[in-house]
Amino acid sequence: MITQVALSRQVEKDLERVPAHIKVKLLSWVEAVENDGLEKVRKIPSYHDEPLKGSRIGQRSIRLSLSYRAIYEVRSEGPPRIIEIQEVTKHDY
């Protein structure tokens, strides 16, 4: 199953400023989704894929580390799209 994952312009900029290991983990998630499909990758525990609530209903997040997570959305038309990389603190959990 080959599905392209779209990156927002903001994510492309974010990838320039985040630590290298965060970029590697995000790109490995993208590669896994493109090769194996989103439903299969959602089951991988290390990504902690979860739906978001409140004003972010319809979006999901994956953890890239304790300090970073990526927010993505699945659209009815087109591929999944990563819309943001967030730096979080332990107080945000």
C-alpha cells in the first residue's frame, strides 16, 4: 500500500529547527505510513498515536519524543497531512 503523506509549509520550516533525532523519527513515521498504511502504523506503540479533543477534534497526534509531537489530519480527499510539530513540556500532558 503506497500512500503519500503531505507536509504543511509550517512543518517543512519546523523540520529545519528541530533536533536531528526528531526529524529522523518523523520521517521514519512518514515512510512507514507510505509503505504499510496509516491503520497499521497507528498500532505501533512507540508513536502513541491518539485522537485529539476540543478544538482539535478530527486531528491526531504522534509522539516523536517526550518533548515533541506531530499533529496530523486525515482528509476525506487526499493523503494524510502533517500540519504541525509542537514542542511540549511535561506540564502540557
